[in-house]
Amino acid sequence: MQRLLFYTEHSLNDLRIGRLRTLFAVLCIAAGVAVVVSLQTLGDMMMEKLTTNLQELNRGDVNIIPPMPGVERQGDTEPAKNVGLIEPAGAGAFVFTDKGIREIERWIKERDPDAVVSYRHQFARSPLANAGLSKEGQDETEPVIGLVIEVKDAQGNPVYPIYGEIRTEDGRLLSDVMREPTDIVVSDNAAEDHDLKVGDQVRLGGAGDTLFTIRGIVPIEAEALTDNFVTTIFGFYYVDLSAVPLYTDYDPGLVTDEGDGNRYAGQLYVRLSDTDPEQVRQFAQQLQNRYPFVNARTTADLRDRNSQIATALKNLMLIMGLVS
């Protein structure tokens, strides 16, 4: 007890003598605690962002992914390639052909007539051929990623995205502003980086001298949390599928006189009429059994993947906070 009183009295005496050092130590502790709490809060926010609105992040109840490096699948690619369901797109990746899109969509409709199928067009053998744009009168091409989407179906109903909405900065839907093949919408980071405004006319890489008009600007968040991580770096623009026949610079053989024959898809997005998780899981498994060369990613799969990513980031932030 005497030793405890001695040490306590000695410590209080040191605090009185070294007031500045004591204040500095207290401030360091407070700053460290604030950093740890802030990083944990940021980690929680990231966890929530990555594990909610999964249908929007997955672009559907099921995201059908063709063969590509790092994506698991049950079977070999050669049979599907030989019958023309997929084509190489470079670097070990493949895209769905028009035939592949039709066959898989038919299989889906046979099992769920009310299902909705959407996709982003991707040029075979040259998936980034349409990347880049230049303002009218400007020779230099800016590195902006082109996303070719189907804005409306044959009945005029909005198609992309099939879950959630993508609105321009003035609150309008893509289907409201993209009415002509030459109408495009750009991301806000691309607009800021390259001084683009609504009403500007630009040329798109791969589409020759055709002028496209910017009809709207959307937040980068519209695509940033999907698989298009490259868009967060360069920005992107949306262009409608009806503009594909204009892309003849890189490989005219990819564009036919028939509109449907021009279709290639990097991924297929499916919205099912029954969104019960078990029903979605069974549907995805049946799809993979029928087409073993694909990966059918469900919202549950995405939640598991994103939870692991978010947990790892949260732990990393905690360690950084403790180290600091």
C-alpha cells in the first residue's frame, strides 16, 4: 500500500512539473483515439455500402459472366466456343455472341417467362475499341471508357439498369435523355476532367467522324461499385446499342447489316419474377449445370464476396489507426 501511495504521489508530482509534456501526451492519446474511431466508422460505412442494394450492385438477381481470368466455372470453354456461343476478347477473356445471348435468354424465358434480361454490349476481339472521346475540333482523344447499353426495349420500356435507377444531375432517367443513337451521357468525373458540358458534341473512338451529343451527366457512383472499377479512374460514357453500326473504324467485320447480329455482351443481367434467395440459388445452379462455361453470380454470392472485402478493409483501417 505504501508503494502504491509513493508511486501515485510521484506520478502526480511529475504531472505538475511537466505540464507541457503531459498536455502533449493527452493530446496524442486523444488524436489516436479519434483516428481509430474515424477509421472504424469509415469501415462500417464501406461495409454497409458493399452489402446493401445488392441487386443494383449485381445489376440483377443473377449476373451471368463468360469465361475470364479469375472467374470460377464448372466446365471447359472449347465446346461453347466451337458452337459460337462465345468469342475470345483478348487476355484470356471471352464475350457472349449474339447466338449465345439468344440461346441463354431463351433458356431463361422457358423457366421464367416474366424474367427480364439485360446486358452491356462489348466488342468482340477489341473490348475497349470504343474507349475514348474527343470534343469537336479537338484532335486529342481523351481516355474515357465507353459503356454500350440497351436504353429501351422494343416496346419503349427502360431496360438498363433492371434494378434501381440511374439519373442525371438534373434528375432525368437515361431513357428520358438518350433518345437518338447519337445521344450519350457522361460521368461527372469525366466531365470535370475533360471540361465536358451538356450540349457539347464529341467524337467517339471507333465511330469515325460521327458527332455525338452529350445529353446528361451522371454521378460516377452509377458504375463505380460494380465490376467496372476502371471507370473510377478514367470515367465513362453511356451510348445506346442502336449506335453500334456506327463503330466501323476498328473492325468492320464486327458490325453487320442486321441490328441483332451486332450484339456481343460482356455479362448478362437477369431479374427473376421470384426473388426468394433459395429460388435464385437454384436457378443459378441449374443455369451453370446447363452452361458449365459460365459463372452465374447471385446476390448472395456478391454479399459473401463484398463482406470479405469490407471486413479486410475494416481490419486494415483498424491496424493503420493503431499504428498511427
